[in-house]
Amino acid sequence: MVVIEHKRYNEYVLENEPHIKSRASYVLLVDYLKRNDEFYGKFELIKYFKFREEFLSNILNNIGYLECSYCHRKDLIIGYTKIEDSHLNNKINNLATIDHIIPLSKGGPKYDVKNCTCSCKKCNRRKNDKNVDEFLNDNIKISKIPSTTVFRYEDWLRKRIMLSKSTIDETKDSNTKIASFNKIKAYEDCLTNPNVDYLKNIINNLEIVKINTNNINEKISIGGKLCAYKQAINYLIIHNNG
């Protein structure tokens, strides 16, 4: 029996195995090997380190810095990328990590970039195996936002508006322009309504409209607004809770 990496499906494939009589037998045998094969464990670790480096490097190359999606800390670094040096990452307080939006324990895909986001170590630990909504709800313990938080929040929103305007000027993609334009509208709304409950209601209403519309441009517009509102609510919740 030969075990090789299947380049197309990104998994282990068994070749020249005479005892495999069905697809079910194949799946069970591969699963057994994954759980018990020391070589597979090393292969998986190498694969994940490579994926992490590429994912975070793409973000860094695109926007120039690594920012936590939850607390918006912007001084994160990739750290050590070789397995033999990985233990040194434990000493880096501003290490950038990959958080899986839908946790792996709940069926979230490990190597799908759509299910991955950049997170600081602190937020990644706090979120643990929770979905984003669970994580945010667990951190909503405020009724009134302190003035210092409001001041930082307004400054952050204005910077977001400037970044979105720059995106509109620089991009040639019409969908990106539409999304960025609607982000600006949402950020401006957030400036006048620094209230968590207000933002939650807006998000819920937009989610309903997005589900019920078949208009592509409207979906893109709503997607832009949802992105901005969710960023805003994350900022208020996490910064107010230290």
C-alpha cells in the first residue's frame, strides 16, 4: 500500500490497496490513518504553517499591516514561520493568528480562506470554539459607552471612511466601488449612533433584506454596509471591555 498526497483534492490517497472494496471503506481507512499515522500529523503541521504564512502575508501585502478583526489591534506580526522555531512564537505578545470564523469543532473548514480571519492571540483565546455571534454576545456587558471609548471610536470611524474613499479612487472593480461606497454610508451612520443595540438591530434588518433580495447590486451594497456595521460593533464591544 502506498500513501501519497493528492494535489487536486489536498488529501491523502491510498494507491494499490487491494482490500478497498467501496468508497466507504476508503473513507474509513483514510480517517484511521489520519488519526494514527505520525507521518500524517507532521505533514498536517507543515501544511498548516505554510497556509498560515501565505494567508497572513497576503493580508500584509494588500493593506500594509496585520489587524485583529475583533479588537482592531494593528501592530500584529507573523512571527516565526518554520516549525522548528514555532515554540518561539509563544513569547510574542503581538503575534498574528488565524481564527476560524466557524470553529473547526463545529464543522468549519480549516483551509478555506473565507472561514479564516486575522486575530490577536488574546481574542483568539477568548473566542475559543464559539461562533462570532456567540463571542460578541458574551462580551456585550455595557449599556453606556464611556466618553473615552466614544472618542477613540469616532477617530477609528473617520480613518475607516478615509480608507474606503481611497479604495474607491484606486480600484477599477465596480463591485468593490459599490461595496466601499456603502461602507462609507454605514460608517457615517455609526458616527451619529454609537450604540450597540442600535447597531445590532441594523445588522439584523440588513441580514433579512439580503436573504430576500435577488438583486446582485443590492446584495453587494448590503454586504458593504454589513461589513462596516459589524466592524463597528466589534470595536465598541471589545474596546469597552478592555
